Amino acid sequence: MTVTQSGSNRGALDRPSGSSLAEVVDTILDKGLVIDAYVRVSLVGIELLTIDARIVVAGVDTYLRFAEAVNRLDIRNDDTKSLPEFLEGAEESGAEKKVKGAARGALGAAGESVRDFLSPQEERRRSHHGDGARRGGDG
Amino acid sequence: MAMEPAAVGTDDMTTTGWYVYGIVDSDVEVTDAAHGIGDPPAPVDQVVADGVAALVSEIPTGRPLGSVDDLLAHQRLLDAVVTEAPVLPVRFGAVLDSAEAVAAELLEPHDDEFREALDRLRDTSQYVVRARYHEPAVINEVLDENRTARRLREQIAGQPEEATQDLRIQLGELVSQAIEVKRSSDTQAVLELATPLTVATAVRDPSHELDAAHVAVLVSTGDQEKLINALRELARQWADRAEVRLLGPMAPYDFVVAGADAGGG
């Protein structure tokens, strides 16, 4: 099993050892000093693989997906609920457990694959050589 | 402004450019352990001028830039540097055509600004706080708080999909808007928690429809533990509704933009 891991317990602050690709893209393509504003720079072409990770502007697809998610919901402890809602909820409660379990598994697995992807080189470098740069002697 | 392909010279793979990662104090030493972009990873060099230095590596200009490895190499180098010394991270993808150009066109005209910025960033690093809603939980909150959403849900229940397309779009849009409102108040909650513990904060655009907050913070080294503990507490409070993730320490990507194009100085 690959879904068992310690990082994503509910209520625990998740501190991954590396960023996911989407997070790296958010950070280094969107932020940082832009030096071509005042320097003549020759930029080499950047591949389009970075596009996939960008945000989704909410549109009809998103709306339908949310409606679908509403439809999957378990009944709540909610005194405003109507009888049909109540019956529908009772029917769905089994399915809901499965959905939650699956979602949690997917989260965990994603977190783990990122770690797998990032750690080996990172750790080798840290343990054998220390950090990538160090402060020089003079102050 | 159009780019200058002329700087590349010829189109054969042996022409090289100088990829710029970031700007550091001139006394920062780069060790052999620093890996740049490339396969195998290029050694990282410094170009020094007027008390500041650019971290650079040589890359063939005929090679397309932007693979996953390229992106990761860029961020890893900068994030390793910031644990030792202040650094001004340069946005991914900047290549100058020679080491001389790095000194003469990038460093020398702006050395005062760079030194000043490096001083401001001394003993700080950046973290990114990202909270993401658990979908069933946030949708339950929306239904609890929104009568219209509850009514639409009832209207849709049990009907065939084809018959409820419009209602489902209405419901989904309502949910989406309600989540935006929640995001803005939850982002505010993160800012209120972080502001007393940080030097600066910067709200990022959401990058997922279930984002509850996406905030970059600049933290003094001495306050890192306090920030982490405060976020642990927030994660506990939000356990049933959102996952809280903390990335970092990393280079101050979100805090070097201001002033960069005030370059005339």
C-alpha cells in the first residue's frame, strides 16, 4: 500500500519537504525579479508544460462539478432538513464514507509521490555536502 | 517589447548564454554542491560587480528551457541559498548573453538597489501558507448558510440530469460564489494571524477552486517557530473544514517585485 503516510492527518499542519510542480510554477514563473524590464536579455523559449498547472477560472464545468458534489453529500445534523432530504441522506450515507476515504487516500498519495520525487537528490545533497551555498569568511 | 534573438548569435547548440538565478552579497560562496540547470546539472558560478553578485550558470542557448527539472533546479538552488544568506530571486527564464553582460547590464546599473534590498531581507525567509477546503465540508457550510442553495438542491434531487442542467449550473455557481466569499474571509483570518509574526505578507491569487487561503509571508529567522506554532493551531481549528499546508523556508520570491522596475535610479 502506498497511501499510508504521516503527513496529512486531519488537523495537522502539512509541511512537505518540497513543493509540488504546480507550487513551483506559481512561485518561480509568477514571482521574482523581472530583469528583462531594464536589461537586454535574450530569453530562450519556455515550454508549454507550465500551462496545465494554472488556475482554472470558474466556469460552467466548475459549476456542474460543484452541483455534483452537492448531490453526493451526506445528510447533515441539521434541523432545517425536510423529510425528502432526510430519506435521501439516509440512503447516501454509505456512499459518502467511501467518497471521503477515497479523497483522503488520493491526497495522501499525491503528497507522497511529490516527496518521492523530490527527496532523493535533496537528501543526498544535504547529507553529503551541506547546503548549496555558504557565507564567506569576511564580514 | 520584442525579444532580441540577435543576442543568441547562431542557432547551433554550442552557443551558450548565462542563466541568472538570483542576486546575493558578493561574499557569498557557492560550493560544488550547488546544482544549476542542465543535464548533467551545470556548476553554479558568480559574477561579481560593485559589492553584489549574480548566481549564474552557463547553458546552451539552443536548448528549450522549462522542463520540470529546469524549474525544480531553479527553485532548489535559491531555496538552499536563502537558508545561509539573503538572495533576490530572479524570475525563471532569464538568460544574458555573456558574463560581461551580467556585470555591466544587470549588476552595475542597479548595485545600490540590490544592496539595499539584500539588507532589508537579511535574516528573513519566505513561507507560503496554503489552505484548501475539504470539499464535502465546505459545501455543507454553504448549504447550511444558503437557503437558495438548499432549495435548488431539493429541486434537483431525484430528477434526470438532462432535465436539471440549468438548475445544476445555478446551484454550482451559487456554491462557487459562496466559496469565494469564504475564501476572502479565511484569507483575512490567515493575514490577521500572520501579520504580528511577520515582516510582510502578500496575498496570492488562488490556484485552485477549493483554496481557502494562499498567502506568502516574509518571516524573521527568530519568529519562524512562532509562526509555525500559530499555523499548527489554525490547522487544528480548521481540521474538519480545510487542510493547512506550509511551504518553506524559501527565497523571498513574492517580496522582491516592488521596486524592481523603478530601475532608473
